[in-house]
Amino acid sequence: MKRAPTVSVVLPALNGAPHLAEAIGSILAQTFDDLELIVADDGSDDGSREIAEGFAERDARVRTIALTRDPATLSGARADNAATRLARGAFIARMDQDDVAAPERLAVQLALMEAQRLDVCGSQAVYFGDRDDPIWFPEGHDAILSELVFRPAMVHAAQTTRADARRAAPLDETTVAEDYEWQTRMAGRLGFGNARETLVRYRRHPAQGSQVRRTAMLRDWSRFRFRYFFERFPEARLQDFRAVNLVAARGAIGSADALARAGAWLARLAEPPDPRLKARMARRWASACEQASVAPDAVAAIRASCEAAIGP
């Protein structure tokens, strides 16, 4: 029997022909090459399946799955789960059809997971396509727990997970925000970390799922944020969540009480010893104060009272 690889890379594909070959190529060019790549085609009609099969013919590390298209499918979760069930590696690394992995991605992540005994590892990332901007994520577990109140803690295409943990917790196939749902569901149960290196290039383009389904994604983010917030802070009040949710959604806070609550929570969430996390919370606080529809004198007083804890 063929020896199982250390890492199984799962790559859901749906009509990703324009960028799929580049994504696959970036995995096959990894400096850590003890891997298999499972491309799960979710019923494409643009040649994506043929592209993946062409790679499989040339490289024995590539395996393909062809699923029948389900119009009710909202994300890559169904294809991801199907590939994960067939994966043979001790680690499962997610890859997306339109992104590009740095050659050292798997090597860096596996070393960090071993050194810090992590269950889940991401990295820094950079947008490319319509703009080239870095995407920052906190490195330590406690800082990740704080940042998860507002957004996913890692780009999905940068996530590498111990296979037993991933198989025990399949992705939710009913949401367009399966990455945020999974991360908020599992962060209190597993050890999370992010590499400080930029290991994934995250492509921005008009046909991208997170752009096409952005309204539904933000709605689901709010839903999973609610669940995560009260699981982590069972003593919190509904008014606390509403204030924090407005900060996360970049909405205008309409009362002095809500603004004060938001400031107190941002200060609490900025407590983990990560200077960049603290700076991010400070920027959120400044934005909340600037957008608040509250009397200027009240905003100034509340802002001053919280800045000592959060930062200017």
C-alpha cells in the first residue's frame, strides 16, 4: 500500500478555470513536498475539471473528485468536506482556486505547529488583483480569540489543521461564511496560531465568491459573531453585543451608553499582549467615535475615558 503523505491539501473548485492552474501549481511547487492535492470539482462547466485532471495525469500527488452540481450549494464547504473525507494526511491544508501559496507555506506552518503544539495554523496574507495590500492577522491564540469577535482569524486558503480535528468538525454547508463559522465554533476548543510570514496571496476579482455573495456573508458573520460572543462572554448583556456588533459592521452608534459599552469592550479585547492587536482595536475605537451620532461633548468625554486603555 502506498504510504500516506504528511499533508493533504484540499482545493474546492467551481468554475475557477481562469486561475485554477496557478493555484494548483503553487501547491505542487511547495518546498515541503510530502503531500497530496485533492481537487474537488463541484460541478464546473468551464473546464476546471479538465484542468485538474490534466495535472493528475502529470503528477501522481494530484487526485480529483467530480461532484454533481447542486444549485443549493452556497460555498466550497461541500467540496471541501468531500475531499477531507478522502484525505490521507496527518494535516489538512485548505487551498482556494483563485489564490496563490508561497513556496514555503507548508514548511513554515508545519514547523510552527510542531513548535507551538498548534491544532490550526494560518499566516499573514496579501491582497492582489485589484489592489496590493497586506492583510494582518494576530499570531497568538489569545489575540486570535479577541480578533475573532470581528472577523475570521485567518484567510481560509492559509488554514492548515490537524486532520483529526478537521474530520471531527466538518464545515457547515448551509452558510456562505463557512470559514468564520468554523473558526468561531472551534476557537475555544483548539489551539490557534498564525505565522508571521506572508504565505498566501489572496486574489481579489469581481467573480470572487466573497464579493458576489457579500451581503449574505456579512449577515452570516453577524449571526456567528452573536453565538461566539456569548459563548466566550456568557456574562455579557444583549446591549453589549449590539454595541460590539455595530463596531464590527462599521455602523453608527446612536447613544452615549452604547458608545461607552463599545469602548469598554474594545479595551477588554485589546488586553492580549500583541501591540498590533491593540493598534487595531484603537483604530476601531477611533472610527466608532467619529461615526457616532451622539452629542460631540459626550463623544469627547467617552473617548478620553477609554483611550487610556485602548490607545488614541
